[in-house]
Amino acid sequence: MLLIKWRKKIILTRMIVLSKIKTMKIENQMTILDHGSVSKGAADIVDAVERGDVNSLEAFVAIKHMEETCKLANKKLKDYAITELATYGPESKDLLIHGASLQLRNGAGRWDFKEIPEIMELKERIKILEDQHKQSYKLNESGNQMISQHGEIIQPAKYTPGSEVIAVKLKR
């Protein structure tokens, strides 16, 4: 019964949010939301949660669905957008579209050192050292110290715990 009540509130909230969103029409009658409308819609959802009208977990998951859907759409549109932006040539550095400045740039290149034995050996040595300092930290937590084979105290690594996160696996 409580779940049905929350779902009704979410449906009502969605209807309110959608009715408030201003849109921009383009030639073929497709609707594109402008930045202000998207921001307002998101703010309305947050406000509804803060007022207690909408369950925060359901709103969080709904926003996560929107985020994933937008990421997939951006992936599909990227090649089209690059092709179109390239047609503007050098002037594209000053191109403003839909409230955003667009530039066509080369992404960062990648270096590969896997074929250089001395670098691979040093990386392995660093990994071993890092593991020792992590282990020293764990021993230090229990009041002990880690000593190297040469009789030197191994300084514990500094550990900073991560913040709490919500792991979301969306059902497709």
C-alpha cells in the first residue's frame, strides 16, 4: 500500500515537472530541452524529495536512468557532432550553440612503455614497495611496526578512506 502511494506521488511529480519544462522547437518538430529547463526539472525533483513528496531512492534511481540514457545518446551522436563541427573550420573556436561553447580538439595521446624492460622492472619494484608500505600501515593499526630485511622501519602509507557511495545496477 505504501509503495503504491509513493508511485502515485512520483507519477504526479513527473507530470508537474514535465508540464513546467520549457522547450525549444526545431524544424522537424522535434523537441530539445534547453539548459534552464533541464536544470529546473532536476531542481523540481530535488525539491519534491526534500518536501517528502517523493521517495529519495526512487528519485535517485530515476535520475540515474536519465543519466545513463543521456550517456548512450551522447555516444551515438558523437561522430555526427564531430563531423558537423569540423565543417565550421577554424571559426569553430568561437562557436556558441545552445548556450555552450564548442571546440574541435585532438584528445590526449597515449604513451606505451610495455616494450621497455627497465621501465617495466621499475614499475614492478614500485608495486612491491607500495605493497610493503600498505602492509606497514595495517600493522601500524594494530600497534606494530614493519621492519625491512636491513633492520629499517618501513614507513606506513597514508590511507584516506573513500566517501560513501550508492552502487546502482540498472535493469535493462
